[in-house]
Amino acid sequence: MAITSKKINILQLDKELGNKGLIFDFNDDKNKIINPTENSDITEKELEDAIKKHIAGPTQQEITQLNREQGLAKLKELGFTDDQITALLS
């Protein structure tokens, strides 16, 4: 088990460890708990080392939100009103 306060992209971390499966609890930002799955051969040291080296890339949710914000800004730049933008997105 590893506990960290570091920003973690769990899908990316699992890929960095060879896609062997991770179980995680991120309910507490200061104490994120990460474990290998039951059938995984990842050691605690390998997990801790991978977390230390891990630089979290954006999640798909973060990318989607950024694209949405940029799209809304572009529509406003083109002169669309909030009502028109809302109608377009409905």
C-alpha cells in the first residue's frame, strides 16, 4: 500500500507500471491510498518508486472541461450571447 498527497492520474500510473491493475481511494486529497490488485505482482517498493517518478498528465475529464471552456470562449468571441450558447448546447 502506498499513501500520497501527490496529484495522481491513476490510469496513467497503472500504464507506467505495466497495466497490472491498481485499487485506489482518493476520498482524502492528502492521503490518497493506492494498492496493487490482488493478482498483481507489483511490489510495494515498485509502487512507491513509480509514484515518486509519476508526473500526472491531464485526465480525460480535465481535457473535456478545458475543451468546453475554450469552445465557450470562442463562441463568445464570435459574438454569441449566453442565451444563444445555452440553446446551442441544449
